[in-house]
Amino acid sequence: MILSIERVLLTLIGLATIIAILPAINQGMEGIEAERNKNCVHIAARAVDLAITNSIGGGVSSGYIFLPVKVSYRCEGGNVYLEAGNASASLSYPFRLSCSGEAYLYGRFTASWHSDRGNAIVELRWSGLGGKH
């Protein structure tokens, strides 16, 4: 009988301890998620900049990246906006850009130039596994 009371008390103490530390674990995981989103947005921003910069001379981006979260991207005028969760970044260029989609998993950004009514426009795309353009 005494042994079973000890087990019950130890079980209750264990449950109380778990319940007490759950908010701290949850808060820590939210911080990790926010940091991961921020890092993925920054990696995507560097890859976008590399693709656009390399396309100016006629080349292409050769660096593949891995993004464990979906990073959405869109272009408005000469700006590229990237977002994942609450993290975001933007890049500005002195020419028009065309893009919209999601980058996810393994792939790379590619940029190509075309003309629209005499204006040069850069079209930015995600190519690889996951994501959509």
C-alpha cells in the first residue's frame, strides 16, 4: 500500500513539473521558429540578389539553397518582397521586376531579362523541388 501511494505521489509530482515547464518550452520553440523564419528570409534574399546580379551580365545563379519553410516572394516595380511567418525583407533595384511565388525546399532563383514596350524587365523565378512560381 505504501509503495502505491509513493508511486501516485511521484506521478503527481512528475505531472505537475511537466505542466509547469510546458509554457517555457512553448515560448522557446516560438523563438526558435521566429529565428528560423528570419534566417530563411535572409538566405532567400541573398539568393535573389545573386540571381539578379549575375543575370545583368548574362549569367545565371549557380548556388542552390535549402529552405525548410515556405518563403513567399513578389515583385512590385523595382522591389522584391520576401516573407516567411512574421519575418520579411525587401530588395530594391533601379529597374522593373516581375515575380510572384513561393520558394521551398531545395532549389535556386533564376532571373532573365525581357523587353516590354521598350522597357527592360527582369523576371525572377524559383526552380527546384517544392515551391511554386
